[in-house]
Amino acid sequence: MSAADGFGRALPTHAPHDEGMGTRLNWLRAAVLGANDGIVSTAGLVVGVAGATDERAQLLTAGLAGLLAGSLSMAAGEYVSVSTQRDAERAALVQERRELSDEPEAELDELTGLYEQQGLTRALAREVAEQLTEHDALAAHAQVELKIDPDELTNPWHAAGASFLAFTVGALLPLLAMVLPPASLRLPITVAAVLAALVLCGWSGARLGGAPPARGIVRTTAGGALAMAVTYAVGSLLGAGGV
């Protein structure tokens, strides 16, 4: 049901839904990208080592080292990035709170103008701005002007944990595909499993972004196949040279 103002007129209610959906889609895309990174980087690593040796212990050691290094690096990078964003959001809220205290009338005029830009008449925009300001001025300006929910700032720990988990899940597939099968089947099983997983990542990423799936699938599988081919060739050369 739509909200109404003091005169019984309907107010727009689609913005919070759209913003929530956008946030969820961004998290899903980040998860798909994190898993894709885990698949490709770990696959390239274990396939490269497999080009030099067929010792399961060495393959497992290299794969686990790559998994931990990659997942921790992803988590740390995401934590730093989102912490910076959170600091910026907090600074913007402090500035907005100061402006509301120093120039309340100017801020009310600004909020009125923002609602006019969304299609409300001047009179209705003014009424909405006054009612929301009376209820919670900072929340009203933060959501409309800054596109920030003061009660739901970005959480760097959540972002770091999600990146760590996504990368780890993606990295486990090529690692297990390389160390579990018999030596003669390791490489073909790993390549097949990695390409199948990359097809799924490419399809999922394209669907979430509203792009044609075929293009995303070709990009992800081609990149993964190239990474495995290059690292396997390097590993084979190093193994042949006794390095």
C-alpha cells in the first residue's frame, strides 16, 4: 500500500524498494566475481604446478597456499575499500547534520527542490519535506540527497567475509578436482570442471547485470582457458628444465 501525506495524497514508495534491490544485486555480483577469481587463479596455479610435477602433496600444498593467499587478499582489499566508503558516508552525515543545525530553512528548501525533481508539485513537495523534516530531518536528507540510510551504513566486515567465502568456494573446485582423481585423470577433470564452473559464473553474472549470457560466458571461459594454458605451458617448461 502506498504511503500518503497529510492531505491523503499518495507519495512515491518505489525508491526504497529499488535501492534495496540494487544493493542485493551488487552483493550477488560481487559474490559471483569473487568465486570467478577463486576458480581462475587457483586453477591457473594448480594446473601450472601439474605441468611440472604429478606429486599430489606438492599440488595440494600449492593449491592451499594459493587459496589462502587469494582469499585473504580479497578479504583485506574489500575491507579497506568498504571501510573507506563507510568513512565517506559518516563524513557526509556529519556535514549534513551541521548544515541542518546551521541553516535549517535552506536545507528545507533544498529538500523541497529534491522532491520537486522527483515529480511532485511545489506545494506537495513542500508539505512532504516539512513532514519528513519534523519526523527525522537527517534521515530525510540522507536518503534523498545523499542516497544513504543512516541506520544501514556499509559494513566492511560483512564485505570482507563475503569476499573471503566467495573466493574460497570458487578456489576449492579446481583444488579438489586436481588432487582427488588419479594422476592420469587430474588434468582433464580439472579443466572440464573449471570450464563448467566458469560457464555458470559467466551466465550468472550476465543475468544479474541484465546482459546477454553468451557474451559473459565466452569472456569468463576464454579467460580461464587462457590462464590454464599459459600456466601449464610454463610449468611444463620448468619441469622439463628440472627447476
